Amino acid sequence: MKGLAVIFLAVVASAAAMAALAHAQAEPRARELGVPFEGTPGPLDAITDVKGVEVGYRTLISGEGKLVVGQGPVRTGVTAIFPRGKQSVDPVFAGWFTENGNGEMTGTTWVQESGFLYGPVMITNTHSVGVVRDAVIAWQLKYGTSLPLEDWWSLPVVAETWDGYLNDINGFHVTTADANAAMQDAHGGAIAEGNVGGGTGMICFEFKGGTGTASRKLPDKLGGYTVGVLVQCNFGTRHLLRIAGAPVGYEITGKKVWDDDTGSIIVVVATDAPLLPSQMQRIAKRVTLGLGRLGSISGDGSGDIFIAFSTANPGAGMEQTKVVTVQMLPNDRMDSLFEATVQATEEAVVNALVAAKTLTGADGHTVEALPHERLREVLKRYNRLAEKQ
């Protein structure tokens, strides 16, 4: 039965990967619009450029008109990120950091204490953290654990941002089945961005926000390592937005959504560089610098929480009795990884803004997408428009 389940998951992942690839080819990304970014991206310019990383989504969109709690409209979802793929139980070295704590990421106390991330990172809306957390535990029990069942326990990492402006967040529409679907959908290769997964109902700088990703590939002389980033962005006020240094938020006016910096952002950073947990925490801290380039001030109402992991040192978390030998990059060689993290974070947010589509949700609330041609006009006015890449 378990073998049949694995085959089923492989078929689902393959279909999802093909659909995501078709979407990615059809929709322009920020580079293709002429937004200039520093650094060299990986082949996909995505977190899945880090070998082994798989990402899956469950997107829930239904209903329209007046908000009726428990009925809708529904504009939400779940995102799943597996560091070594959904069929692996091998934990990864990890570290986390919070720039402003008006938010939640479960399981981080044990990540900090143990230095390991066990299982996926899940992202959803604020009021669905519990059901997604429970679903992960059940998933791990069903598809394999790293320890004997009599000794096994789990503290899943589940993060959130608030989508209550567009979504019936108090209707609790995310179910165990939805979390399972996101995990089953996890695949490598090209992944969708914008109004997908946990990012479905999100707002960023008062434009439609959501899910975005990017990556950086270091040159061979610096180790050839890859850094990948995935964001669920739901933060910022319009006038603060900067893209490639241009004051896009001042130039592109529109319907006001917030009076203050409202919302949150969850950022997941992956790398194949051999880094220890304390070094992964240093990587997670650099996310703040990428957000700062965009105009983030991490306002009082924002939950800005980041987790970073390394896929190097496989097996280090599996041994329970013997001494384990691991590799570690010297601290003096981390600057290029810091730079890559800042660059990929900045681009991932802009990719989310570019991919997101105008969406109408609860009570007829409409959040407009960042207009592509207007963005190009602003970049050109400030001499920041590059050739489409």
C-alpha cells in the first residue's frame, strides 16, 4: 500500500511540475520586464535551484460578494517546502530569525535548540496554523519517520500571514486535506508564483502580493554554492515601495488599503553550502537587508519571520549514538552567501508582485496588481530600466 502511495505521489508531482513550468513560461517575471537585479540567478531563478528542495501548493478560491463567516468568499491556501524532498526524513541544519514578532512560526524553539529542521516548512493564513500543523504530524506518521514510533514525536514548522481583507479567515476553510494536497503537490523544477498556495489572499505594499521566489548561484571560485529564497509577502505600505532604487510606490498611485504598515512576511532560505545552525541563523538575519532595499520598515503590526536551512551534511541528524563528522564553511567565507541572500530576497518579493493578479474577495474588496507597463515607465524615468532578461 505504501508503495502505491509513493507511485501516486510521483504522478501528482510530475503533473504539478508540468503545470507550473507551463505557467512560468507564459507569465513574465520581474527580470523579463526589465527590472535590474544584481547577482547571477540559478537556472530556474527559484528556491528549487537548490538540489533536493521541493515546493507544493494548495490554492483555495471560491465564492464572491458579501462576507458570510463560514461560507466565504474564500481566498487562501497552503504552501509546503521540503528541504530534501517529500520522500526524505533526513533533517537539515537550520536557523531562524524574527525581525518583528507580530506573527507565528511554530517549532522554532526546537529548531534553535537542536539546530535541525525536521520535515517541511508550511505556510498558510493566520487562523489555519493549527490544522496545518496537525496535518504535518499525521503525514509524517503515514509516510515514514526518522525514529521508532514508540520514541517518535514531532514539532512541525508552520508559519502564517493574515489574509482577512480578502478571505473569510474566521471561516476556517483550510482543512487537513488541503494541507495534504500541498504536501503531495511538492515537486522540484519550476514553481508558480503570485496568487498561489498560502500567498493566495496576500497584499504587499498595498498591491496584490503573494508567493515569490528567486535564487543566486555563486561562481566556482566562491564555492559554486546556490542560495534559494521563497517568500509569502503580505507587508508594507505603498509609498514606501522601492524597486531597483526607484520610488515606485510614490509614482504608481492607487486605491489605499492600509493606514499603517499592516501584514507580515515569511521568508524561507535554502542553500547547499555546508553551514552549521549558528551560521544558518546568520543567513536568516540577512533577509532583513533584502527587505530594506524594497522599503520595508518592519512596522509594529508586521510579523517578519525567517528560517534558513542547508541541504549539505546529509545524515548528520540521523545518527543517535555515534560521533558524526560534518563539513563547515569558515565564517570568513560567508560574505558571498550573505550577499546572495540579500539579492535573492529582494528579487523574490518583486517576482511575487509581478506575478500576482488583481483579486476581489470578501465584501467586494479588490486589491490591484502592480501594473507591468507602469512599472517599466517608472524604472525608465529613473534610469533603472534594463533590457528584458
